[in-house]
Amino acid sequence: MRFGENFLTYPDLFPARPSGETWGDERLLIRFAGHVYGWTGLSATQAAAARQRFSELCLPPDEEPPAAVEIQVFRAAAEDFFDGGRVWSFEFDLDYAPDALSIAGFHFMGRLDWTPGLRGALWTSEDERLVSHSIFENFFRAVVAYHLFEQGGVLLHSAAVVNSGDAYVFFGPSGAGKSTISHLSFAAGHAVLSDDMNALRIGPAGVLVEKLPFAGDFGQQCKGAAGAYPLRALCRLHKGSDPTLEALRPAAAVAALLGCAPFINRNPYRRDQLLDQLQALNARLPVRALTFARDDRFWALLRRGEAE
Amino acid sequence: MIATDMVLKRCADTRYRNIGGEGVVVRQTASEVLVLNEIGVRLLELRQQSAR
């Protein structure tokens, strides 16, 4: 199937460059994980909805620090999009080039361009539903994934829990237990950064885990912890009846991480660099396989594992 | 089952990396990641040598 055919009426007319008629003059600056993302071209309705969604992360209008990534929002006609009977969709079509990424999704088209810095452009027919239909957030996730990647980090499909000032990251595909372990950890009195997406950054002092405003159902309710925490354990999750913690061989560890690095892991032009970064991450803090049951015994196992 | 007269060839859409003596193979079109043990790595590297 050709790129865009799932979502676009005229896939061949996908924008070749970031241009068009904006929705309005609203500008929104959103800061997290040490960087500012600048959105321009929003309508008043779109900006109000985004401000409500990202509330405390939005900078006041009188602050204008330079944005690390600029994202422009353009108007598109409703007839440009093909519904196919859907009322919503989480899936995307992706198309890769060495210096660009094209995204087609439900009622939107998006581009990331490296010129040479990363910039984003979003075309949508949605005004009131830009945020409620997750168009804004889904595109934002892709922008953040690439921005973080360019700085040597990785966006990991994972749950991150803070215990005694350190972060424990549990990753795996859907169904591996990220939400379950988040609930168990929260019930045991630990803060949950996110049960869905977390930023891992390799620095001179070690690996830091940073909270991102992207979470699953559990994480949206848990706004307690914020900021960056040193990574203490990195675990590939498995559900089971008894808790076990085992070392993973480096190739299996890198393969498991690769499977949980969304947006980048399918990009043929970024895959070698992604493998480099994941190898470096595993060299810093080797991934272990954690099998856990629906109780908090795994915490004792993790503490014992640290002592070994 | 691999037959004795079968000629093994690496798919054009794969990327391969040797990590610690084992292999990570990424199949781009299938969005699939495979881990090879030492024997799999040896087979793949022999195949690469013979293709040169």
C-alpha cells in the first residue's frame, strides 16, 4: 500500500514543504525535559485546548525563550482526508527520507524536516478536536522522539517509577505489564513518571530519566513526580507467577530496547545510529529481564539485584 | 527445515550487527527484530564473506 492511502484522499498531494495557510496567530511555548517546543499558527480554540492539556508546562505569554524545535500548524480541507468509516485512529502511515519524515494520520498530515535543524509542520482539518482527537499529541510525540534522539537519548515505550530518588524503568511491548507495574508501584507509595513514554538521556554522570507529558491512562492521573532522575534499573518486563530478575545478553537487550523505541526504530535512515545509542545505553546500565506477579515482591528482588 | 541444496541469502531489507558475539537482525519491511546466537552469526558472516 502506498504512503498515505489509509488516511488521505489525494496521497500524491502530500505537502512537499512546510507552507500553507495557518489556522491563526496563536503561539504556544511548551517546556519540559529541559527544552522548549514552540507551536505557531494555532487558532484561539486550538491554543486554548492545548494550554488546558499541557497546563503547567506552558510558558506565560511574556516569556519568549528560544524554542529548540518550532512546529507550524496549517489548515487543511476536511475533504483531503479519507475516513473509511473510522471516527478515530491511533495508527499512522510513515514515509522516510534522509532529511525528512512524512506522517499521515486521522485528519492530519505532518512533516519533520532537518534543514539542518529539526522543525515540524502539521496540516489538519480539525479545529475544536485537534487536541481531543490526540492529533496534537501524536504529532508532538514524534517531534520529541526525534529531538531527544538527536541529543543522544531515546524515547522508550516504558513505565518509569521513582523510588528513593532513583528511577526504575520497565519496558516492553503493549501487554507486557507497564500499567500493571505502575499501579503496583503507586500503591506501594512510589511516584510514577509515566506508564507509557519516558525519556532516557546518557550523560557524563550516568543515565537520566526525564518525565514527559505523554502517558497512558494511569499516568495522566499521576502528576506528582517531575524532573530528571538517575536511572537505577532498566528492565524488560514479563508477567509471571513468581518474580525473577535475570541478566540479558547484550544482543537480546539491544533488540528488546529497539522494539520499544517508537518512531525511530522503523526509520531506515536512523537505525544504525539508534543501534549505537542503545548499545551505549546497555553498556552503561545492562538491561535485565524482570518477571513479576501482581504484587510488590519485585521491589525486594530489584533491591537485592542492586546489592549483587 | 533448510535443505542441503538450498542457497542462503540475506534479504536486501535487513540490517545486521554483531553485539558481543551474538547478532541483532532488523528486517525493515517487516518491522521485525531477531536475535541470532553464535551459530546464526557464524552462518551470516560466512555468507557475507562468500558474497564478497
